[in-house]
Amino acid sequence: IGITPKVARALGIDLASVAEGSSKVSVSVSFVRLPKATFVQFTPISGHFVTVASESWGGVKTVLEVALRQYATLTVGDTINIVHDGFEYEMEVRALRPANAVSLIDTDVELDMTQSKAAEAHEAALAAHRDEIAKARREVESAIQKLEESLPASSTDSNRQRCDIRLRVPPVVTETAEAKPPPVKLETRTWDVESNTIGSLCTFAFV
């Protein structure tokens, strides 16, 4: 049985390894009567599709309607390629009604779009960044409390004039979903008990 690259992708088959002979794949074929689709929800892989389709291609709905003419069926988890004006975008089938596998032949379908996977990953990175900031804040507050408890009533003790503060500084996550944040870095600075205040320590930690 010969299968197209589109079907191979849907089945998770690596055609390159099959062609090289490094792997063998068995495909079981059966007849299934699929219900007609009434609802399809897509998730763009890239964050640019909705913007480009809305501004340059006459709207997301128009582009999807044209693209779906190439498909007779859909299954939840499928990835379809949308080619328009020389650009190619991947879309994941997130949800279907009335079943997880449906027919697109002679049916009217309600289309829906979620935010892109790039945007979802960006939101997850922002949430992780906020957690890192909160953790750093707790560490600094604990360090400040220990310093206050260890400092003498008078700051004239020469043995307690200076101390080194080491903090893990979380990377700054930009507002661009495509950007990759830099790695967490470790900074060390000297805090002078006489000339600096607790406020300057907080500035070092959070600015």
C-alpha cells in the first residue's frame, strides 16, 4: 500500500527512515463510517498565522475554509499544513464535534481558533519567570532578616563592616513569544554595612 506524505505525518511515520531501510512500518487498514463534522477547533503552531491571515489574506475563516477543501477527514491531534501566497503554516486539530474523528464531505462546519502554541509557551515562560522572582524575593527577605539579627547594635565593629551577597538572578522574559530567555545567572556583590542600607540590598535583588 502506498501512502502520501500527509497521511504518513498523520500516522507518525518517518518516511526518511523507511526509505533508508532503517525501519519497517506495518499499517492496518479498516473501514470506518465517520460522522459529519459540525465543529473544528484549531491551534496554530506559530504565533504569526492569525495576524498574517487577518491583515493580508482576507481573514482567518476564509483561509481555513480554502485549506480544508483539501481534506476529507480530520482527527483530534492531526497537524495540517496551510499554504497560502507561498507561505506555509502548521495547524493542530485541538477539538472536534461530534466525535474525535469526523468527515468533512458535504457538511457545514463551525470553525474556532485558540491562541498559538508559541503564545502558550510564552505564557508558561512568564509564569515560570514570576515564580523565580517570587522565590528570589523570599530568599532576599530571609537574607535580610538574618543580617539584621547578626548585626550588632552599633555598626562600628570592624569584623562586621562588609559581607558578600550571592543571588540567583532569573532571566528577563521579553514580551515576544518567539524570543528565548537567557539562562539564569549567579551574581555576587559586596554590601557595605556602613554606607548601604537594607533598601540598597533590595535594589540589588529586584532591579
